[in-house]
Amino acid sequence: MAPTAIVVGAGTGGIATAARLAKQGFQVTVVEKNGFIGGRCSLIRDNGYRFDQGPSLLLMPEIFHEAFTDLGTSLEAEGVELLKSEPNYRIWFADNDKLDLSTDIARLKPQIERYEGRDGFNQFLAFMQESRRHYELSLIHVLRRNFPSLFSMLRLGFMQSVFTMHPFESIYTRASRYFHSEKIRRVFTFASMYLGMNPYEAPGTYSLLQYTEFADGIWYPTGGFQKVLECLANVGQRFGVHYRLNSPVSSIILSEDNRTATGVILSSGERLHADVVIVNADLVYAYNNLLPSSKEARRLQARPASCSSVSFFWSFDRVIPELQPHNIFLADEYQESFDSIFKDHQLPDEPSFYVNVPSRIDPTAAPEGKDAVVVLVPTGHITNDSNSDDYEILVAKARETAFNIIETRTGASGLRESLVHEYVETPFSWKDKFNLDRGAILGLSHSFFNVLSFRPKSKHPNIDGLYFVGASTHPGTGVPVCLAGGKLVSEQVIADWMRRDTKGASIWTILSLLVAVASLVPLWAFLSVGSLTDSI
């Protein structure tokens, strides 16, 4: 009989794990709290406007191609069309200066030399060479390897590479070794925010993000980022994955001794049983709400978390031509703005923030002659002192700051008057909608002592048959990283099941032999008696 699996949550890691397990013969059911798949990679639709609620740019494309190839298909075969963004970003500085980050070297070179001098481009190439090493070593030794214990970090290949990956220096420190101008240092360090981290604290390893942006480009799926995950879910369904949406889980069923996971209980009271359970819900939430109280659950709540955001989804009645598909507005007080977010857990007075215009690259994102705009303003995550009532003031402050900075730096005008609809997400709404601990949009921090063997494990240390996949477990956050995590977890589940199955088969073989021997005892006794009679 085929083994059964329940996946809790239809985020990136859950969808990927479900498809991989189903391909290997598992009967898989995915239960999802919301009425859509993709988790934070979902869409918001409003009167012909479409917004990506989470990621809006596709990085590390080889991980996406690998996920589909491993399932016997491809992005193209599943109808995913990727559109390249050019330039990658437009960077807007506080003094109204701007810079376009482009994969077109002829376009990029004079811009870097304008700030760094004639040798600046050579320094850029040297920085890219280091970033490439970070990227390739991370793929080999981190994203494609599990770290079930501290001893895992003693692997020879990893130990030989670890210092080359510069995990004990910050991204900003590494960039400063190559660039002398403050503007270029900022240009090549803001991407740490993809991980919800301060560039002055994020390990230098993560400059790998800059490498993939220049080497592979920035891409956008036609129809929105969720399109990729929908197609991945469709592949899983062809292998037999069953999706149950609008089915929140209230707890994980454990055996009487609390040593084995045997299924889940839905909020409706329905009980679903399975041989293994894989949790794709927020890991801190799962430990503290779906499982019995434990020291580990309380320790997880004390771990450093990533930042949150106030995100605006704006429908405009016209095109805003001054904006590119991807725009970064950098704070003048760059370091101080990150201190406000990560040390004070506040909204900076002048934040660095990101503006995405999906309709600029994919016209289907808005009605003709109009624009859909997403503004992501990083802020501190929820603390014990946070009050949801205060967030009305926070939202108003973030909105006015974004409007003022965009208009001042780009020359756009009349944005408020052109706005026809606004949808907003805050740290509290992120928490409620996706059960995110502290409203941290990217899960636990990626500081050195929160990664590799120090990161929560993908297999529960004390409960058999219980696994985790997603942002807060190994290998970490981000869509491509969670896809890689789905591969690691599915391989772990399959290996454990094969050992269990082999063990069961071995026991059955021994029992069969004992039964066979026992059945021969009467015959042996009869023959022995016959021989004794003959001798008399």
C-alpha cells in the first residue's frame, strides 16, 4: 500500500514537497488555511488591476528550472512565460541622483565609473567574481545539502569553503573592500532586504544575490508570480496530489506517547491521518500552536526574526511614466534607517523602500492606460510593545513618506489625485493572514547563528514522521531557497520511509522464517519417533 503524507500549507515549500513526494508514489493531501495557493506568493486583484502580494521578481532561475525538470517537465511546457526586466532596477538617491543597474555591460560600465573612477569597473568585476564564488559554493554546500546536526558543518567540502564564503563579515563590509563611494556601496548592499536583514549585519555570503541579478537577470512571470506556483501545483495534481483549500489546521495528531505524528485535526474538527506530516506553515507558529507546549517552542519565539513591512497596493487611473518596473529609493541616512528597523523595530523617518510597477513589464497587470503599483516600506516586526491601533498612524506616515519621496525624486506629480484604490498590508495583517510569528514577512533571521546547523531542523528532533519546510527552517527564506528546501525535505522523507519500510520487511522476513521453522517441528518430531521405533 502506498505511503500517505499530509502537507500543512500551500506555500512554495509545501507545493514543491507535495509534487516531489507524489512523483515517488506517496498519496499526498495538501491542506491550506486560505482559499488560494502560494502563501505570500499570491495575487491581489481589483477591478482589472493585479498585484503580487509577495515576491515580484524571479531570481536564481536555475533553481526554478531544476524543480520542474526533476518532475519531468519544464517551465515552458507548463505555460510559464518569463519576461526580462531591463534595467534590473532604477536606484533613486536622496539628492535626486539616479542609477540604472543593468545586465547590459555597455550601459552599466560608465555609470559605475562615474562614481568609482576609471578603475571602478574592474573593481565591480572583482566584486562579481567574489559574489559568484559565494553563489556557487552556497548551491553546492548549503542549498543542496541538509544540516541535521552540528556535525554536519564538519563536512570536508564545507569546512574548506566556509571562510571563502565570508559568513563572518557583513555584506556592507565586503562591498566596502571593493568600492570607495558611499552610493555604490549602498547600491550593492540593499539586496540584503530580500532576506529581511540589515546590510550592516547580513553575512557577506549573501552578495550571491548581486551575482545572480547580473549573471542571470531579473525576470517576471506573465500573469504574476503566483503563476509559477500554480503550474507547480498542477504538476503535483497530475501525480495525484489532492489540495484542500479553506482548511485551516488546529493541531497535529500525535501518538499516545507523543513520539509519532499520525495526522492533523482541521479547525472543523475533521481528522486526517497519514504516515508522515510535513508542515509548511510558519515554523514558530507551528511549534507554538499546532504542537504541545515545549521548551523548543518557547526558544523559537526568542530567536531573532526578519523585518516586517507596510505594503501598499495602488490602482492608478493613469500611467506613471517616471517609474521603472523595479525602483529602489535609498534613504539618505542609510545606516540609521536600518537601525530603526532592526534595533528599534520601528518605521524609519526616512526609509529605504521598493516600488514595483508590474504593469510596466506585463500589461495584463492593469487596464490599458493605467498602472498597478506596489510599494513595500520595511518596518520593524511586532514586539510586546506593539499595538494594532497604532498602525493606523504608522500606515498614514508610511503613505505620506512614500508619496513625498516618489514625487520629489522622480518628478512625478499628482499621485494622490490619480489614486483610485488602495489596499494595505501591515505587520498585524501579515500575522493574521499567514500566521506569521511577529508579522515577520521573511521568517527567522539569517544571521550566522540562525543558519546551517543552527537553523531549526527540517525534521522534528523528537517526533517521528514530522517534518518542516519553508522560510524559517533550513535552508532559509526566499522562493528559490524554499524550492531547494522542498527538494531536501522530500529526499529526507523518502529516505526515512525506505529505511522504515526496509526495517519492516526485515522483521517480516525473520517472522516468516520463524513460522516456517515452527511448522517443521511436528514433522521433525514424527520422523524422530519413527526412527526410534525402527531401532527397537
